[in-house]
Amino acid sequence: MGVRLRLPQKTSPRSPSYLLLCLLALSFFSFTALLLYKVDDFIAQTKLSPDITWNQHRGTSSRVNLSAKPRDALRLTGSSNALTSLVLTNLLSNQRVSCRNPPGRVVKPGKPNAQTFSGKENAAFRVVILSGKLYVDLYYACVQSRMMFTVWGILQLLNKYPGMVPDVDMMFDCMDKPIINRTEPHKSFPAPLFRYCTNEAHLDIPFPDWSFWGWSETNLRPWDEEFGDIKQGSKRSSWGSKQPRAYWKGNPDVVSPIRIELMKCNHSRLWGAQIMRQNWAEEAKGGFEQSKLSNQCNHRYKIYAEGYAWSVSLKYIMSCGSMTLIISPEYEDFFSRGLLPKENYWPVSPTDLCRSIKFAVDWGNANPSDAEAIGKRGQGYMESISMNRVYDYMFHLITEYAKLQKFKPEKPYSAKEVCEGSLLCFAEQKERDLLEKSRVAPSMDRPCTLPGEDRNILERLIQQKKKTIEDVRNMEMTRTERGSR
């Protein structure tokens, strides 16, 4: 039987110098716990459907709930501050030898918490890397082609750094919201889970999302190509000739209260904002001609609003070079935690949203040089996150994670080996075109190496970020108070 990456859907609603310190803030959200466990024993006792393949017709699918009583109970370990914090400086470095100014290193597991847990998982698929080969075990269907492009990304990592990626066993989920809550009580604590976003309340480990290799359903090309096109589009008009208001175009119908609230701000004179509804079904019929991202850099300000959870749109919005107005996010992906307010974006309050947007627009129009500089730094930040940096992040994340596993990974009995040929064979033509575009060759350089940590710098930057956001809020309140007199 051929291995295929498409399952029925589960429904659900490059590097400027300043960045060398910027990404130190990436460990703002630390993982307070990482579970060390016998993964193979754990998974082997789960019940999986023998009929699951990667190419079933897209339709309704239910999650396979993985639950078992492993011989060794799962233990909540000491703090790990944290995998993503450790490796994200790779995104900054122009040097292939040393990753400069790292935010920290993984803290080796200390004395385990006295409480023990039995295992309970919510993974969509399991990835096992053994001697440079990739094995995948599928549990439930991901939305659209997320799983296919994520697995392809891991295959490209193995191609780029042949023989260097350690043996590892990882569980992935591909839905939007993190699910491993760090505070709620667990009768059985979930094993570590990789996904596309996380937040302070959850332990899910952020991994680059599928769209870095392309998103066939929305006509988005691989990241390096898409960024280059957007940057070129941003040069078509000077800052002074761009429309002096904030712009957002997206889908509000994704169970997103903040986007519903944002729709109320669609008034250029009153709120200085142009808010447009995106109808993806109609866009698809028109070949996505009206939604080309390189044509959406005509405003001085662009708004980022989360959807059902985090949104892949952030990297495209910031790529325009407009001053990005980020409405206080609840979720963050692997790179967004390095952003600094008033450095490469402007923070917008979800409280009294329209007024906060209007304040940002008025401030920017009154301080055009400063606003333009913020936008350019935001664009530079995204340019620093080339695919080379993305692969370095993935390499170091997996390497550090593998160090924490206290067992020898083995191929699960129900997993199948996946290679480029098997994946491409079963991809649709549009998907295959995008996958081929994002194929990489073995690198002549090794990944950068990670130096030691400097927690003092990190803590100062975290506090600086908080203070800057508070300062902006105070500026808004002062203006509101003056206006009410």
C-alpha cells in the first residue's frame, strides 16, 4: 500500500543588526515542563485504525484519542527554558559558524515532580527519524494539506543536513490551538506535542507552519519566493504616496471575536481604517487574482488580527514594509515572540479597538519618518527569516529535543517510511508544483552552533517589551482623557 499524506479533514473553525538582540525575547513564554517518557511503549498500546491512509477523500474525520498505561509512568520534569528559546537565534545569524547572542539553552531535566501521570495524547501524526530516514504514523486527518507540507519540510531538513539530524521521536498536531494546558489538573498528563503555535498557558512546542513550503489551497508559494515578491510589490510606491490609513483583509468568520470586532472599525475618516472581508471561495473561482499579497502593500499601516488562533498571515503582513499594527495576540508562533513593540511593530489594544487603531494611524501620520522606520525594520525582520534560518531552527529544535529523550527511538509497527518520491507521487498537481519549488539540495555549510546563554539580557528585553506596551497604552489614555475635556 502506498503511503499518502491526505486524510479526511478535521473541521476547525533575512538580517539587520538590531535583530541580534531582538530574538532574545523569544523565551518570553517558557515551557515549565517537558515530559520524558517511553514513547514507543506508550504508542504501541494505542488502538489505531488499520485502514487509515494518506489519501482518503477529504471529508469529516474524528480524532483518534491515544490513551494507554505505559510501563513507565510519565513524569513532569523540571523547567526547560526552552527549546524554542534556545534555537531561534539561528534566524538572525549571517554566520554559519556561530549563532550569535542566543536567548538561552535548554535546562537539563532536574528533579522530577513527585506527581506522575499516565499518558494521554492528542496527536495527528507521529514522526520518527532513524539514521536519516523518516517514518510517519498517521492518527487523524489534518485540515487541507497541512500534514503533507509539514512532512515535506522535515524531508527537506534531512536533505539539507544529511546524516546530521539525530534519531528522534516526535508527536505532532496540526490544528490551530494549543491543547496541553500547563495549569489545569491532569489525571493523565499529555506527552510533549509539536504544533504551529503556543502561548504562556500551554506547553505545546512551536514548529514552523506548513505555509513556509507553500499553501496550495490559497495559492501561496514557498516562503522565500513569496517574500521576494511582496518586497518588490512594496517598492511600487513611496511611503508618502501610500494611503495614510490602516488596512486589513481577511476572513472574520472563523470563530474570532477580535476579527468580528475589527469589522466595526471600517471607517476611513472616523477610525482611519479600511477593513475588507475576504471570501476565499470567490477568490478561488477568480484564480486568486484579487488576493495577491504583492498587491496589498499600498497602505502605510497594515493590521494583524488573530483568527481562530494564531494566523499564518503575520509574516506576509509584515513583509510589506508598512508599519504593522498587531492587536495584542493570545497565540504566538516560533518567530513572532522575537518582535519588539515600536521597534518592528506597533501594539494595538483589543480594548476599545477602533480607537486604538486610530491612535496608531494618527501617531504614524504625525511621525512619518518613525512610522516608516518601524515598517522597514519589520520587513527586515521577516527577511532575516529566510528558509536557511527556518531549517537551522528546525535542526536545533529537533537536536535539543532528542537530547531530552531517555530512550532509543524505534520504528513504530504501524509507521511507514516516507521519502520525496512517495509523497510527490500522491500529491495533486498544484501541490506537487509547490513541493518541487521548495526542494533543497544538501548544504555545503553546517548549521550554526549555539553558544551559551545570557539570562540577564533576556530578562531586560522582556521587561523592555512590557514597558513599551504600557507606554503606548498610557499615550492612548492620555489622548482620550484630553479629548473628553
